[in-house]
Amino acid sequence: MKFLVTDIEFDFTDAFDGEPSEEHKKELYDDVLGEWEAHDEEDLTDEISACTGWCINSIDFRHVLS
């Protein structure tokens, strides 16, 4: 399935090196927002967390119909 991630909030509270800079956060959000392919919603959050190294507090997305 394809998903379009329109908004996401990461959990930076457990950051080992402290909270990332605003510049790093912007790059992170720019990389994540957009189209993703995953088996289902849970797989989508797992994929994003694995790619970014951050847990997700909330996520907004839409299914992309082919």
C-alpha cells in the first residue's frame, strides 16, 4: 500500500544527545513528509521510526490509490 504522510510529530524527549537543532528537525520533517510504501499503518510507523531513529508521537496520512 502507498501512504502520503502529511504531518508527523516525533518524540524527542528521550534524545541521548539532547533535542536536535531546529535545522536538523526541519531536514527530518522534509525527509519524512511525502509518499511511503508499507504493508499497513503499523508497518508505516515502524518504517519511519527505523529510517529516522525516532519514535513517533502522532502521524497524519492518507492512503494513495493507484
